[in-house]
Amino acid sequence: MRKEERYKGVLNWFAENVPVAETELHYENPYQLLIAVILSAQCTDKRVNMITPALFQDFPTPEVMAATTPEVIFEYIRSISYPNNKSKHLVGMAKMLVNEFHGVVPSDINELQKLPGVGRKTANVIASVVYNKPAMAVDTHVFRVANRIGLTNNSKTPLETERELVKHIPEEQISIAHHWLILHGRYICIARKPKCEECGLKPWCKHFLRPQKT
Ligand code: SF4
């Protein structure tokens, strides 16, 4: 199957069957989403959503967060993965937002990546979800699912995957395609044993269509 045909089939299927796809993190403004995405590294959205209400209530702005210490933040986030590093990142991020960005979350991918705790994936999520830019954040789900379906050619790095997806997906669909692939990876094309029987992408999926060993 030609790559164009595969992309067309997959994107049309998602557009028809999953018209709404959004982040499962809870947030009300760009600052809160930035916090939630930093916290979600190596952690489930569900767990992050359990701890953010208290954090958002007590640290409602970058200014308030910048005035506290990582030790204080640690107590709010101790139940998630890597609380030590993440509490340092949150306070450092808030300080930089206040000192260098007038307390406003930047929209530029390179500027976002200057913030402590913000790598390319997080920067792409913010650019795409908050600022509606055609940015493709590649997490472990997007990386795996894109390779399995054959949207990428056994890509070796998230950056390779990002470039390949951005090259083939129409600009207006890049933002939602990120959520389509994440949700598909989270609930259907799961890491250990993909639920191919339930999956609507079978007609285009390279992994499903591969010749079976006899
Ligand atoms: S057919 Fe199977 S391997 Fe392919 S996308 Fe669906 S669940 Fe994943």
C-alpha cells in the first residue's frame, strides 16, 4: 500500500469515527496546562488530575508559584513519579515565566523549551493545544502507534516521527491527529497486546496486514 493511501485511510477513519479528541488533562488556562503537562511525564493523566486541583488553588498564578520553594511544592505532588525533579521544574518554570516572559506562557516552540521541565514534546503540546499551531507532540503512544500502522518507517527517534507525521498530515489536522494517535495508543493499540479485533484501522495497518509466519 502506498504511504499516501495509508495516511488518507487512517485520517479519514479517525475524522469519521473520532470527531472530538482532546487532552484528558484538566486545566483552565495555559499556565495550568503547562503545569499539568510537566507533571504528566512518565505518569498517567488520571493521577495528575488527582493532584492538580489543590496545586492550582494554592498557586493560581506564575507569580505565586515563583515565590514558593520546591520543598513546598513537593508536598502537593509527592504521589506522582519523580516528585523531586518535578517540584524543582515547576518553581524554576514559574520563575522564568515571571522574569523573562511577563508571566505569560510563550507560544514559540524554542522559547517554550527554555523553560525548566519543558522538552520538545511538552512545547509541542502547548503550541498545539493552547495556540492552535500545527505542532505534533510525539509521546510514547504516538511513537509506537505511528510505527505500527506504518505512518512512519520504523522511526528510531521521536523527532524522526514528528517530522514524518508533519510532512504527511494536512496542517489543519495535525493538532487533532496528535490526540487521535495518543488516545488510540492508550485504549486500543496498547503497548503489550494491541486490540486488533476492536480496531477500525485494520484495512490500513501495516502491523495487522504483515504476512503471518506459518
Ligand atoms: S490493527 Fe492492531 S496494530 Fe494496527 S493500529 Fe489497530 S490495534 Fe494497532
